[in-house]
Amino acid sequence: MEVLSVNASTDALDAGAPTPPHASSTDILIKPGYNPRLVNAELAPLKTQRWGAYNIFAFWMSDVHSVGGYITAGSLFALGLASWQVLVCLLVGIVIVQILANLVAKPSQVCGVPYAVISRASFGVLGANIPAIIRGLIAFAWFGIQTYLASSALIVVILKFLPDLAPYADVGRYGFVGLSALGWAAYMVLWVLQALVFWKGMEAVRVFIDWAGPAVYVVMAALTVYLVAKAGWAHIDLNLGSVKFTGLQALPVMINAIALVVSYFSGPLLNFGDFARYNKSMKAVKKGNFWGLPVNFLGFSILTVITTAATLPVFGKLITDPVETVSHIDSTFAVVLGAMTFTLATMGINIVANFVPPAFDFCNVAPQKISWRMGGMIAAVGSIFITPWNIFNNPTMIHYTLDILGAFIGPLFGILIADYYLIKKQRIDIDSLYSMEPEGRYWYAGGVNLKAVAALIPAALIAVLMVLIPAFSSFANFTWFIGCGLGMLLYVVIHGTSKPIPH
């Protein structure tokens, strides 16, 4: 693998570029020839990469250890499969995510640039705004939904101390556009807290996720021990639903479960390069991915199912929401500690998956006008106006919204992988990523690679139709795979054979 970098000795920082919120001026490289329309201090390649394997491990812990992650893992055990079959699905699905994460991390780690910049190699220096805007819009929905989930946990804490506020949690009595007055207060408090962490820059984000994910493990372990002690191991049935599928009948259900696991991580997976770029080496990235994905995810899933299964004998009903589980414990301290921990954990996934990626993506559209911080705030503000609680509380709406958004993530991922590994042969000219010269490697036609656009449109359209047409509803959970496969195939076919970049 070779990275081409012209005039590598000219490492002077452009005097007009501000120091990014995540690095010092000595960490970045902005050369005099870089076009201002394509660079600012946040998008410039890194000269110094300091992150290690633990930082990536913590990144994935923040992605997994959330209310959404808990519910997702627990829900698979209610599909009618035996527990061992579900664990196989979880392991297979997360290993697929690990492999994909290693693939998408390499170009960004080697070049030291975020996803929005590395996508210029496949879509063109201006055409890269297409995937950047699509990913930014996806963050609108997910940021709002995750903040809403975290606010629900915060409300549990508030009502534990101030039960007189219960009427204000009733949307029928004190509600506005589908959310109660107390819900609005909790949502905006968490909205501001997340913005404050993000505003301090990537170093603050790193510190936050380094301890947020592990904190949930401590609480989850304590919760598991408490519930098992109360219930008695003999009274715990790890099959959360009756086993309906055996033998070959279980195979389609297992494949569907595997697809759900991959789809859940599709958003942060696409933008994983935004974090991998800070790592010292690909070896560190792969090590962090191994411990953070198959090892961590399987461990968390086992704790999840034991905890969920124990709620039936302890509380008399099956509870899949960890916040609701904690709220039933007869200890104010335990309720507050548990709810606050899950709140912070959900904030963690929101910051890494839905704040940082659009920060880079929207910043990429107009680097001299939209800063890294402004890019993230665009997504945060936009999330309020889509009223995410109405999406989440309507199963049909959340199905269409997230599946359709996912139909675009797959093709973008497929095109990036096909271009870097099959077309470019892992060779990227870093300086050309910041050049608008007509003879530049990534200028293509007016700054846009029409071949990438031609592959994206039909791949995304077909994936979307799988969601919208009832006759294809059985394929709806596979939109990421369908879009990714089609995007990769169409890009290679349309592009044809490409000569390697001379060196």
C-alpha cells in the first residue's frame, strides 16, 4: 500500500486557517497549494496521530452501551430462536461489522483525513458533498431519537425525586407537538449537555467516551448480580420468547437477525474513518475493533439477556427497557445511578455517531464558512424540528424513516470500498484531495465523478423500493446489504478497469 504525497517537505500551516478544536497547530498539515474551498483546519490531514487501541475500544463501547443497544440486543432473543442461536447471530453479525470497520478505517487512518475528505477520491473533490449531505441528514434523525431515549431515562430520575411533577410528564395535559412539558425540559437539558461536550472538541469527546462506555459495564454487572440474586438462577429462562423455529426453519430468522445487527451499526460504520484517522496505526485500530466489537458486544449482549430474563421472576413481567428495569428497584440510589449511567451512555453514542460525523460532513460542504462546530450544531438543531419522539413512538414511521435512510448508507459504503481497494488499489494522492486544478486526480468532470453518482442512484433507489413496496417487505431489513452490494458492483462495472496511479 502506498500513499502519495507531493511536496511533503512543505509543511507550513496556512496562516489564514484557524486551529481545529481537536488538534494543535502542529498536528495538522495545510500546504500553500491547497484550495480554500476544500480545506480548513478541521479537514486538513493530520501530521500527528495519538490515539491507541483503547480509544477505539471505548468508541465501540459508547456505540454499544446505550438504551438503544440494550433494546436491540434484547429484542433478538424474542424472535422465536433458542438462546444459543441468537448468540450465534450476534457473534456472526458483529464479526461482519468488525471486518467492515477494518476496511473502512484504513484509508482514513493512513491518510489522516475524515470520511468526507477520503470520499473525494471516489466522488470527486466537489461530488463528495453528495455523500456528506446524505450522511448529515441521517444524523438529524438518529441524533434526535437517541437524545429522546436518553431524556426518557432522565425523566425517571426527575420523577423519583420530584413525584409532584408527574402531571407535567403527561403529554395529554401538558404537551406540545407530541412531547410533554417535562419531556421537553429533559430533552433540551441533554441537548445542551451534549453540545457542551462536543463544543470542547475531539479531545473532550475522546475523554468522554473513554469512561462513559466502561461505566455502563459496571452498572450492568451490578444490575445483573442484583436481579439474579433476587430471582435465583433456577428461575431464569434465557429464552425470552417461546422457541418457534427449529432446524432449517430457524435459518431465515437467524439471517434476518444478523442483518439487524449489521444495520444497527451502519451509521457509525460509514463514518468510522472520522475516528480511525486519529489512531497511531492500523494495528491499533484492528486491536481496538476486536476488543470493542466481538468481545465487548457479545459480553454486553449476555449481560443484557440475563438482566432482561431476570425481570420476569423478579417483577412479574418481562421488561426490555433497562431504564424501566432500574426504575422498579426499591432503592433511590440504585435508580438514580442506573438511570443516569444509561443517560450518559446514550449521550456517548449520540456524540460519536450523530454529532461528530455531520460536523465533518457539513463542514466539508463549505470549509471557509461552516466550521467543525457549526457542522455538528446544524445536525443538532435540525433534530429538534423533525420531532424525533413522534418518529420513535410510531413503529411504522420509524421503520420507513430509518430503513430508507439506511438504504443510502449501504451504497455509499460499497462505493468507497470498491474505489479504494479495487479501483485505486489502496493508493491515494493526499494533496490531490485538496486540489481543484482541472488536471487534478480527483477533479474528474467539474469536480464530480459521474461514475460514482451513476452507481449511487440506482443502488439507493432499488434499496428504497425494498422498503416502500409491500411485496418486497421481507427484504426491508437487508437494505444495507442490498445497497452496499449493488453500489460496489455497479461502480466497478461502470468504472471498468483503471490504471494504477503512477509512482
